[in-house]
Amino acid sequence: MGESGGVLIRPLPEIGQLVEVRQRRFVVTDIARSTLRRDALLANNGPPHHLVSLSSVEDDGYGEELQVIWEIEPNARAFDAMAMPAPKGFDPPHRLDTFLNAVRWGAVTSADVQTLQAPFRSGIDIEDYQLDPLVRALQMPRVNLLIADDVGLGKTIEAGLVLQELILRHRVRTVLIVCPAALQIQWQEQMRDKFGLEFRIINSELMRRLRREQGIHVNPWRHYPRLITSIDYLKRDRPMRLFRELLPPDGRPTYPRKFDMLIVDEAHNVAPSGRGKYAVDSLRTKAIRAIAPHFEHKLFLTATPHNGYVESFSALLELLDNQRFPAASRPTKKPCSRSWCDD
């Protein structure tokens, strides 16, 4: 660092450079120079400020984004570019063979749908049947699955395997888990302890903290890449209004979709109440109906998918995938002869 007119000058990083900000490591993704005059920034006519966009490279914050004003960010530092090491000889054959196997494994698992990574990277003992949703998910261009296993069979584990595999294959970055309020902590701990994925719980407490730290106009739905919230918090007016701010206006195309994956636990709670020939939307149903079309992939988890009313079950399937299960269609037990239908 140098000084100019009594002002400490911190070297500006370059795009792609590794930096440390707030005791965490990021990669610089964009740099924007301030358009204000110098005398408006500092009384002593100091250097212009720059808004630096960052993307986390930490294991527990992969994909997390942050923007800072580089010149005034405390304790921010950039790591100097490191040159390639000077060649001093040849590696032993077994070391080169290990390196080639690692490259081959990484290339195959990113392209081959039959080679799985998540079971080997998770800290769990997996039953054979828990791999079935994962295998089905990898065969789908858009993952839309209703996992309806009985209680205690590990629906959370199955969802975590699908999520981790898609993250490793760079098909998913932003995730929202919607569940009953009593299960938020459990989901957060399961994802962290068993899959190494850090989630933030969006609730009134986090909202108050973000407003104190970031200002009253902060939007929690775009602040972190992986979120958990309760269905009863999401359906409120203010959270839904903030979520709609991130969605394209009515009449505009929804592609590419704004978010990657939506996981709804206890999905029967968001199914419309069906009686007779009609299914009536509740506030929970309306909340999921508003946000679901803006997610590329969806997982619905429930041990009781059918409440005895065909109209209600059909509406739940429509929330999951309105292309395969439009509102006018009814489930049938007859096998489908078309090649694009699942059993």
C-alpha cells in the first residue's frame, strides 16, 4: 500500500484475482468505478472509489456473492498472482498416474449420468433405495420429482443427494428450501453436517439483522445463494412482496429462470383443499404457485401425497410440473404409451 496526500491507497485487484474480505476468500467477478467527482468522495481530493463484486470460494459459502467499496473496506487484501513453479524434474510414475485418474474422474462424473459423486462426498450411510431419486434426477433435463416415501425412510437424505449432485455438476447454484417452521433447524443441520452445504434461515430475526447491517432496502432473497424458510413466513405479505421484486414483471418471459432449485418439504401442506369438483387455493398454495414457475428444478417431499381428493392431488402435481400435469388432466392408472411419460 502507498499514500497519496495523506490517504492510504490500497492496490485495486483485477477480475479473476483471489482476495480476502471480512476474513473470507473470494474471487473478483466485476469492478465498477464510481462516477462521482473526487471532491465528492474525499475532502482531500483522494482517489476514486470502486465497487468490487465478489464470489465466495469457501467450502461452506460456495457461490455466495458480495459487493464492497474496495478503497474503504477494512482489512481487504488481494493475493499476489503466483507464477508457475519452475520445473525441477519428473514426478514418480505413481504420482502422475494418481493425477491422471483424478482428472479422468472429474471429467467423467461431470458428463456421465451413470457415474455419481454425491454418495461419496456425503457423510452418511446410504441405503440402495435412496439412490433411486438421484438416478432419476440425472436423467431429467429439468428435475421435477415428487418423493413420497414413508416416514423415516430418509426423504431429506434423498433430496440432499440430488441437490449435492446437481451442485457438483454446476447445474444448480441457488436453492430455496420451504418447510414447516419446526423443521428449519433440522434441515439446516442436516445439510451442513451430512452434505457440507451451508444454508441461511430467512425469518423475521434475520430480516431485522440484515436491515441493521445493510440498510432498510436490503432484500434477503438475493443476499445468499442457499436459503431455508417456513411456508407460513413465505406466505406473508412483506416476504412475498420482496420475493416478487426479483421476478420478471407480468407479461415478460420467465426464461432463463431466476432461481435454480426449489425444495418443498411436507408438500401436502401446500396442496389445495379439494372437495367435489374444485380445488381451493390456500395462502400457502398461492405462495408456492407464485414462485414455483421461476425455479428450474423442483423437489416435493411428503409421506402423505394424497388426501383422498383427486382434485387436490392433481393440483399438487400441477404445482410441481404444469407441463406434464396441466390442471385439466386427471391422474390415471393406465400406463402411458408415449416415450416421454414416466411410469
